[in-house]
Amino acid sequence: MFKEKLALIPNLPGSYQMRNQDGVIIYVGKAKNLHRRVSSYFNRTQTGKTAKMVSEIADFTYIVASSELEAFIIEINLIKEFNPKYNILLKDDKSYPYIEYISKPYPKVKVSRYLNIRKKDNKKLFGPFPNAYAARRIVNLLNRIYPLKKCNGNPKEVCLYYHIHECLGYCSKRLNQQELELMEKEILSFLHGNDKVLTNRLEKKMIEYSNSLNYEMALEMKKELEYIKIVLNKQKVELHDLVDRDIFGYYFDKGYISIQIFFLRNGKLVGGKTDIFPLISELEDDLDLFIASFYAKHEVPKEILVSEALNKEILESLLATKFLTPTRGAKKKLLDMAVLNSKLNLERELELIKKDEYVTESANEELKELLGLKQLYRIDLFDNSNLFGSFSVSGMVVFKNGRPSKNDYRKFKISVDKNDDYNTMREVIYRRYSRMKMEQSEKPDLIIVDGGENQVRACLEILESLNLKIMVCGLKKNDRHRTNDLVLENLEIVEIDRSSNLFHFLTRMQDEVHRYTINYHRTIRSKGSISSVLDHVYGIGSKRKKELIKQYGSVAKMKQASLEDLEKFLPKDTAKNLFEFLKDFK
């Protein structure tokens, strides 16, 4: 098929890109020898996911690099840019929470996701914490035990925290420097692994409350002490050199790779991560890519223990840390334990994974055949909500290869009348796909709207005005608000077999977009903030919003204001818009 083109590929390092019949990149890889690697896809029998990928290749391109490291960097950058469907290793991997200690201008602890942390000299990072609840509880406990700064900004007067001895009164500027230094020393000592610092403090507090007959608080301290001891007991001490390190163990069988990562912080095993995915390229390349993509979202430790199969030199250059393969001792036992866990995970989960993949892919294929599509990789789904009659929002969720792609989800605040579903759909479709055209971002193969004929018609009108050819269908519900029928572009109603994989697949997608949209609406309402409400009032920008927030402070107080009061801060037309909006806001 590509015999002549393959013969022209040089025997040099580089990155290659597999493309489908539409010229879309579906896979990006790297190779020490481009000629040998690219040819291997076509001159031998492939199985599993690799065979499926090869069946879709209509062309390939490549970029020659000066070294394998440069090829690796090109591969990672191309995957980030094009998000190919078969490069599954960089998708939807959340970052773990860390505990941040901020020393200046005032000492503070908080939980942060690694990707959201801005590196500064006055911050220290501890983690990761695979259990987010444990991280939050430890931070809350530190805030109760130590008089850290808890409020935002710099109030003019000391607040309640100062009076109950949970803050030193940082806003007053009259601080005991010795007390500050002792507190920082103890907190950092605990976060570095000295458990006795916190348990001794808790025991002391418990005795103080008990002696003052405050048994309720004494019991609360006792519960916190028991929880901390349980958390600490789970952290089995394996190494005593206090070096932060990660351990990567893997096991490969039947076309799937299982990876087990252990996190050791200050000599303690604080948790881990497991992952199972199908092999697409060479084992070494997929493992290298997994590790590189993992550390794009996580802190790089001082040392990483790995098996011989990995390309340690390239990874060391890329991540600027040590990669070691221990051959004996405690480190070897830890690596063996990670390998054993990866093997057990694969043996336990493989059949369930294969069954889930079969059901999902067969349902996706059935939908593709039903609609007469050449390919069905990306599906965009839309839902509108005007919960409790206050204001409208819309949500878009994305499924790729039949699975949620949460990085692509989007939320929309709607400007049209809250009860106008037809024009709400027109607005959200226009905003989403005019932006897609402008940014030249990924185009879906199918759009599914949550609704019947009107929503399908509204969507098609906007796509036509944008000169876009994307298939559209709607999911129509019955009287019990359950998925009932599929509405096609020509408004034909197709009844779906309720027992089929396709029906359950469509229901799952419909439930997901509904959940996402409703949660967004409830989040806005639960905040009860003026800011969220004012976003829906025409004529109010950021400057006017700040003035209103400063004046009223809450939605309830703003609702009590008369039209004349609002006109003191806003032009008459804008004040009237806000006054009318607040009358309907519940």
C-alpha cells in the first residue's frame, strides 16, 4: 500500500504522524529509526488496538530529528496540539492535590492541585495526596491547632478567629515573631514527616479541653487524633533516607499494559496510582510517553525507580531528575512490589476492561451505521437548563470513541429569555461553532441535542448559517423524562430497542450532559453571589459589578433595593433591567 513511500523514509530518529482519509492525525509516535518503526506497522500482522489504528491509516508524515530526545519532545508537543484519537496516554489524567505552605506575607496552609500552583520562593509543596479528603482534613486540622491566617485580604480589624485564639491577628500587624517562627518550624516539621509534632499537640489540646470541662471539644480532638493515627499507620516506612521518590512498576499481557506507581515522600509510602491501557506502539515507547505525560501534571521527585525496559537517559534529560533501576536491597523490593501489584491489577481488571470496550465500541459502531456516517469519533452533546425559573445555562459534553472527554466539556451562560428553548439552542450552537471555526479546533462527527424536532431544527439553522456540514440528531424523552426516540436531521423519528447496547449508550450520554448542566446551574445558584447574578444582566460590566458588590454585598440585600436606589449606581435602562431581573430571581 505504501511500499514506495516507505522506501524513502530515512534511517534517522524522528516523529511520525498517522493520518486518516480526511488528513486528520490519528496517532503520533517517535522512533530511533523512522524507517524501521513506520515500516513495522505495515509489514507484520497487527492485533488489538494497533490493528484498528492501522486499518484507518490513509497516509503518514514524519519529522526528522537530530536525536531521540528531540524526537520525543516533538512527539509530546504534537500530541498536545492535535490530541490524536489513538494517543490515549495524555488524556483526562487529573492532577493530585498537594498541601501548600505559604510563609509570606503571612503563614498559611491550603490544598491546591499541582497544575494550579504558581511556584514562588515563599511557598513549600508537600504531596501528592492521592486521597483528597485526607489532604483537606489535615489542612483543616492545622488551621485549628495553629493560629494561621485564615481570611482573605487584610481586614482593618481583628475578626472572630483572633478572639477564639485561632489567628494571631495578622491584620493588626502586632505579631510575636518568636511565636511565628516556632509555629512555622512545627508545621514544616510535621509536613516533612515528624508525626509526633501534631499528635503531641492534639493530645495536649485534648487534655486542656477535658480539664476545663469542655468535653465536646475534647471528644472532637480525640476523633481527630484517631484519624491522624489511622492515616499515619497506613504510611508504611520503607526507606529511611527521607528522599522523595516515585516507583514505576509495569506488567504487559494480551495487548495491555498495567502500570503501578508508588509515591514515597520523606521515606513514607503515601499512596499510588494504577492505570491500564492498550499497547499501540512499542512497549518502551508507550512507557516513556506515559511517564513524560504523567509528569506534565505532577511534581517531579528527586528520584524515580523504574525497570530496565525504560529509556532512562532520555527521560532523565527531559525531566531533569534521576532514573534508577535497583538490583538489590530495599529499593529493589519496592520495585518488585510495584511490578507485582501491576500484574495483579491487570489479571483482575482485564476481562472487565475488554467487556466494557466491546460494549462501548459496538454501540458507537451501531450508531455510526444507523446514521450512515463514514466515521464516528467525536460526539458533542448539548443540554439547556432553566432550573427553578431563574436564568438559563447550557452545557456541552464530549464523547470520543464512546467515552467522556472531560477536558473538552464547556459551560455557557445564556443571554436570551430564560424560557425560550429554541433561541437558547440557537445561541449556544452559534457561540460554540463560530468559535470552533475561528480557532480551527477539532470538529465533531455528530452533534446530539437533548430535545426533539425544535432543537434539531434550531441547531441545523445555525450550522447552515456558519457553512458547516455536521450531522445533527436529537434525543427525545417520554412523559417519564426517559430517553424514548432518536430524532434525525430530516425530523424522522427512530425508535431504539430498549434492550440494545445503543439505547444504554445514548441514555448514558444523555444522563451525563444533563448532570453536567444541572450541576453548573446549581453551582451558580448555591454561591448566591451577586457576581453570578449580575453576569446575566445586560449593561453590567466588571466596573459596575464591583460597585454593586461593594454597596450591597448579597443578592438578598440587592433585591430589597428600590429602582431609585439602583439608579444611583447605574444608568436608568440598566437599573431597570436589573430591577426586573431581580423580581423574577428566586
